[in-house]
Amino acid sequence: MSSLPRRGKFVAKAPTSEELPSFLNSTSESEEEEEEWEPKSKIARRPRLPKKTEAKTKKAAAPQSTVARKMVKKVAIKEEMDVSLPIAPVEDNKMQLLKPKEEDAGTKPKCLNQKPEVPKKREINSFQGKNQNSLVSDEKPSTSFPVVKQEKCEEAFAFDEPPSKKIKLNACPEGKPVKNLGGNKIKEEFEMNWDIVQALSEITNVEPWVCANLIRLFQEENTIPFIARYRKELINNLEADALREVQQTLEELRTVAKKTHTMIQKLKKEGKLSSCLLKGLLNCRTLEELDHVSAPYKTGSKGTKAQRAKQLGLEPAALSLLQNPMELNLFSYIRPNTKGLANIQEVEAGVQHILADIFAKDKDTLDFIRKLCQQRYISIQSTLAKVSSKNGNEKDIDKFQLYHEFSCNIKNIQHHQILAINRGENLKILTVKVNIPDGVKNEFCWWCVNERWRPKQFLKPEFMRILRSSVEDAYKRLIYPLLCREFRSKLTSDAEKESVMMFGRNLRQLLLTSPVRGRTLMGVDPGYKHGCKLAIISPTSQILHTDVVYLHSGQGFREAEKIKRLLLQYNCSTVVIGNGTACRETEAYFADLIMKKYFAPLDVVYCIVSEAGASIYSVSPEACKEMPDLDPNLRSAVSIARRVQDPLAELVKIEPKHIGVGMYQHDVSQTLLKATLDSVVEECVSFVGVDINICSEILLRHIAGLNTNRAKNIIEWREKNGPFINREQLKEVKGLGPKTFQQCAGFIRFNQEYIKTFCSNKKNELGSRALLTKAGALGKKKSKLTPCALQQPNPLDQTCIHPESYNIAMRFLSLIGGNANDIGKSDMQQKVNAVIQKEGLEGTAKRLNTTVHTLQLIIDGLTQPEGYDIRTDFDKPDFKRSIVCFEDLSVGAVLTGKVENATPFGVFVDIGVGKSGLIPVRNITEAKLAKAKKRRSLGLGPGERVEVKVLNVDIPRLRITLDLIRVL
């Protein structure tokens, strides 16, 4: 295994104490009055997804998952063990990666979009029950398991041993996952009272066997792009977004476990740890619960009312009131000279505080009140703060006009509304409150007195009064503030996560914008005083010319001659204009010249592109290294042009958060935002693939498994030894061990025509050199052959097929009678179709001793045309020749535009009038979307072209409301 640090791993770091919101740093047992919650800074925390419905033990279907995934074909499972599977001996009880459970041969496997049959009752850990050893699969080995050299072991993924130690090496190393319910138990570094696999499954709504597989895959340092493409059968075909959600949730659960054990050690050292407290701490699943349980014992706290009462010796009295009230005499605890015990009223108050503390820390009590709240109408309200209405900035106050008198059920409130309310509260413009109806309190108090905390013996009236007062005190002083914090925390974490995920979806859509190949482009960075910066780049992204023109200072006609001369000189007919300052005027200038056919005989078109981040990139070290002799202002014009020519290669140079396609990006956890966006960039670059012999170091470092140092080493090897001939040569690069090679190899491409030409020239060169050597012209010293001279190109290196599956790919080619040199040709497609139609996909996979997923990947790699790019399915920039003014808009007008940004409340569309229009989310229906778009949450993303109808034009406020007609 490579010991170098990995960059591709998506990890949600544990928040520091400074990053925690105020509601997590405060104790629920403060003697002071309840304080208002103010989210001063945010922390990424996984939202609680709808609780997954438990399935029946036999013939049950898994619940509908909330994450997007593909259907998996049903496969019959036998109960006999196949010796071909790489599993450990049965007596060792160390089964390998898991697969779906099936009781009988005809039982349908668990599928994410089947509706479950819900049993009335089932224990939480029922998946560890009596059917632990009854299910083993006879599926043939898959080609989707890692092959690592120089490692000798018997097991692939040992459940009770460090997972990075053992990877199988025999003839069939790619084992089909085997599910053993008893094997779902995973030994974690910090043990808790809950099982991490089951907890992860409940939170993310993903099957336990998938969660167990993912935990081991992540422990093996597999990257998300690698898992999503080459380990489909182990993860039930989950998509990259779902994998990120599971990984983030896993890290959060581990953070809770780590903090819990740190707290346990601290309390144990201080002598404050009791068996009851230990149990309560080990039951915590969230940071809020941990804070609630541990707050009274934190060092430096003045102590709660209950603690001070216990110090006075009133705890036996409180317990006696519940257990043996007939023998309780509170008057015996009176001490006239002791504060807190001076009279019967103080004694009763102390007992009440201890009882309230017991009630508020009881798990069953808290579970009951939480369940009760789920059944009732709980609302969140925001009002204009009194201080802000007097001293606030009118402009800022008007921004939150919708929330001056706002109330909404917490079950129905939208994510953007929560973020807006939180921002208004941080600016002290809004006051926010959670309203829990009195009916909840009344029912809760009745339940506590009559059921949960009902005394075992008859209570005297005065003791019954103390019990009722204790329950009411526990609710008002401890439980109600806790519930409010929990509601606010959950709403905020849900909203933050949705904001980050929306940013990631938009970023992916933007990065995968279809490139405009084969054109010479003129990039224009608009400006007034300092002029418009021009840059002309060739079809291969080489800088041909840079200049500055002053279009908006009375010199427009003279500068038009210069622009025409440049366009004709370089045969450039496409102008790319940045959408920054003076964009509208620059667009009108070019549109006017185009309408007058000023640039004839050239048919010039233009498009508007986002210049977000261009200025930051122009002064970055990468830009200085790439364009050292160019002024920073001109670098931004080059960047704008390249964003159309190859958006992915250019946008990866910019910090993702500066691209600006999100919502409330500055209000969410920056740690989570950066981790998510970096993961999305890695996913996009990997799935598109890079040509190893021409790609830049910046692009290469975003490939799965690679980082800055490894990308630098690859470039240095390429400069020293010449181009790479095949994927196997990657192993010769310093720092690229077996694990790194496994992660990155499938995403690296080789242009076969270039490689064949290079090898042919090299062969001729070596032949000539050999003749000279034989004649003695080179003396006694033998010439050293370069690494390239010993290598042969492999046609499979131009495909998405992973090297671990090359053996199966060659056997498949033999089966269909194909040749590796015919990859991507029509003959190959015909031969593949003939075999699949005859034997079927499953039959062919069984014959090749592989899985359907791996076979499908091999078929895609063999049949896709040479140079296939997944971005061709995405939209290209919208090129125009004329301009429409804002005043020209009329209600009912039908226009075409390009999506600029997508948010939970709607989609912003550029219709060419200088101001984006909004399509409210209610107008984006499934019937209006293309079939390929319906699986996404909104169905629309940046860069997509749409046809819209104008519903409303608010000229004073410059607002346009649109209705979606169709996606173009």
C-alpha cells in the first residue's frame, strides 16, 4: 500500500469548539432564564433523513431510499457455499464484503425502490438475529475487486482485522460480495452502545449490507469515483452523491464516538463517572445529545441546581419519593444554619431540582416527548427585532421583509427560509422562536406522573405536589430548551446540507458543460475606464494575441476597425464576453456590429459566460506559472475564452467556492463546503478522464487517487522519459504504489493514434541506432534503451475499462470474435449485440465468470467511439447575434435562455436582457422535463437551455418571473 498522503478522500472534519453554534456550547440546566438561540457560526452536521421502515425477516423488500440510484437486476441466490468465492473459513466467522440477503431460491433481492412490508414490532438489532449464518451466495466472482501486488493473504476484507492488510491475489481476485448478517458487526476504534452499521443505515436509509461494504471500502482508502464506477455490485449501484452522504454521516458518527470517549476519560479522571452516566454517554448518537448529558459535569461550571441539591445530601430523599415514599420524612433534612436546607420549602425545592434532573436525563422520557412533538404542530416564528427597527439599516431590514411576521410548521418550512431566518437573526434584524403547543406539555406531564414516574406506593398530597412540580420544572427549565435547540439544530443542519448539495449539483452541471472544440475564440473581459481586455486563443488553447480596446469612451468606431482586423487575421468568428462590469454595454456593442454585418465575410456570433473567479485566478501562482509574461488583466480574458473551449480544464484551476453557483454559501460550514466541492471536482475530472500525455498538472491532480505531489511526479516522468505508452508504465512513477494505481488507472486515457505514431518513430530510431552500434560508430559503450522502447500500446487503455478487468475483456472479445483494434467501430457494436441478444447479459456474465455490472462496463468501453466524451450529452453555450432590451419584454412572450443558477426555491435563467429571470419551483413540473432530467431533484442545472414564457415584468425592481415551457 502506498503510504503517501491521499488527497481524494472526502472527510467531514470534526468541528472545533469555536466552530460550534452557541446552542451547542450552552447547558440546558442553566439557572438563568432561557436564552435565545443565535447561530453565530455554522457546523456541518448530517440531517436526519426519514426513518427507514424495517423489513420483515423473510421475503421482505427494502424501503424506498431517498438517494438516487439505479435498479439492480434480480438474481436468484442459493443457500450453498460456492468454493469459487474468496471468503474466509466458516469457523473463523470472518465473512467478506456483503451482498443482499435472500432466504429462498425464488426470493427477490432487496431493491431500493420496492415498498416494504412493515412489521408491527421489531427490535433495533434484529438484523443480528437468528439467521446469521443461513445465507451464502453462489454468484460468480466479480471483476470489481482490487488487485494489489506483493501481498499474500487469505482474505479480502477481514472484519476483525485492519482492512488495508488483506487483498486477495489468486486467479479470481474480484470476489462477489457475500452477506452474512452476523458479519454486519464492525469493530470500531471507539465502541458505543449502538452499532455503527445499523445507525448508518437508519440515518441514510441505505441497506445495512451496503453500509457495511462502504465502511470497509472507505477504510481501504478507495475514492468515491472509483467505488461509484468499479464497485457497483458492492454498493447496490449508489451514485456519487449518495456515497458522499454516507461517508459524511459515517465521519459524523465517528466524531460523536470519539468525543464521547474523550469525555468519558475526562470524567473518569475527575472521579465524576458513574455507571448511569456512562450508559447515558454511550447511548449518545449526536453531538446535541452528548452535550445535553455531559453539560452538568463540565469543568468550570458552577453546577446545576440538581448538583447543588445533591451536595446538600438531598438525593436519597428524591429517590425515596419515587421508590419508598411511605418512609420519607422531609423535615428530618432541615438544617436551620445551612443555606438550601433552612426550611421545608428549601428542602422541597432541592428535591424538586433533583427529580427534574432525573426526568430530563431519562432516555425513555426524552423519546416520548420527541415522539409527541412529531405528532403535533410545532412552528417556527420570526419577527422584526425591536432594536433593529429603531437602529437598523433600512436597506438590510427590507431584505428580510418576508420574515418580519413569519410563521411556518417546521415540517413544511423550506431550506432557503431557514438560512434566511438564521442570517437575519445573526444580523440582529429578526427574533426567532420555536412554538410548542401547551397540549404537548399537558400530555407529557400527565404521562410522567401517571405512567413513567408513577410512584410504587401511595403518595401523600404534599409529595404528589412535589412530583407534579418536578415534572413541570423539568419540562419548562430543561426539556423545552433542549427541544428548541434540537429543532433549530436539525433545521439548520438540513438546510446547510441541502445548500452544499445544491452547490455541488450546480458545480457538476457547470463543469460538465459541453466543450466547444475546433474554434478560434476571442475572449473579452469588459470594462469602462481601463478598457476591455481581449485575448484570441487557438483551437488548441494557445494564446495567439492579446490587446486592450476602449469601447465605452467615445472611441468605439475606431476600435471596431482593430477588432475586425484581428478577427479576420486569425479567422475568428466566435466572441466570448464575460458577464462582469460593462458586460451589457459590450454585448450591445458587438450585437450592433453583427447586425450591420460589419465583420463580413465572417459570420460572427457571441455568447455570455460567467467570469466568476477569473480575477482571483489571474493573480494566482498557477496563472503566473502558466502565463508569466502576461499582464493579470489580460490573463482573465484568456480564462474567459478557455471556459467555453474546455470548461472543465479551466474551471478546475479556480477554487470551487469562487465559481458562485450556490445558495447562502457563506453561511454554511466552510469545511463541509470545501470537502464536498473538491469531491465533486474529482468526480467530474475522473469520469470525463484525462489524456495522460497532454493534460496539465492542475487537471491531473484532481484524478481519483492522485494529489499534487503525485501529479507533479507524473509530469516529471513524462518530461524525462517521453510520453506514456500504456497504463502499466504508471507503476514506474515515484509515489504511485499499487493502491494509487488501482484508484487512478481507470480514469487515465491514451490517444492510440499518437502512441502508435510515437512507437513507430521510436522503433525506426532504435533500428538506425542499432546499425550504428554494430558498425562501431558509438564505441564500446552501449546505448541505454528508454522505457518507452520496451513497452507496447494496449488498445484497452483508451477505454473506461479498468486494468483489473482486462483479462475478462479479452475473453469477451474472443467470445464475440472481435479484435481489440476495432474498439469503437460499428463492427464491434454489431458483434456485441449479436452475442447479447443470443445469450443475454446475465448469461454472458455467468459464462465469463463475472458480474453484470462489470460486463456492462466492458461493453460500454468496447462500443463507445474513440475519443468519446460524456460531456457531449450536456448543453453547449448559447450563441447569439442580437440583443433584447429589458423594456422590450412583454407578458406572454416566449423566449429561449440558459440556466445560470439553481436553488431550492427556483431556477434563474439568462434570457439575454441583462437581468436573469426566475422560474419558481412550482412551475418546474415533471412533465416539462426531458426523461433524462427527471431523476434529479430539480431537473435543471447551470448551462441547460430552456424555452420559457414571461409571466410578470417588474420594471422598477428589475424582476422577471418566468414559466418553464420545455427543456431544449
